Amino acid sequence: MKNFLGFVSFVLIIGGISGLVSDHLWGLHLFGFVRYLIPAGHQTAGYFTMIGVGVLLALGVALLDRLGERD
């Protein structure tokens, strides 16, 4: 489960960064499917939110991993 959540956090972070770069510099989408998660007209806020959720999920996975080492 931790591997899956780590992958999802990776996709959210990279997809959000890619979305911000593609909206403001050029049209290359690394993970093109994540743009369908963002409402029309709210791309910048949506991509920042994706990055934030991805970071929080990655921190949660790291915390679970750390708690698992303690046992």
C-alpha cells in the first residue's frame, strides 16, 4: 500500500509541476491525464493544490514508513 501511495504522490507532484510549466511556458504535458482533474479556468490554483496534496501524501507515506521501522 505504501508503494501505491508513494506512486500516487509522485504522479500528483510531477503532474502539478508539469501542468504549471506547460501553462506558463510551453504546451508539453508530462502526465497529460492530470489536466482532466482540474476545473476549467482554475489551472494555476488546481496545479498548486495537486502539488500540495502530493507533498502531504508523500509526508504521510514517510511517516508510515518511519512508524513501521519502529516496530
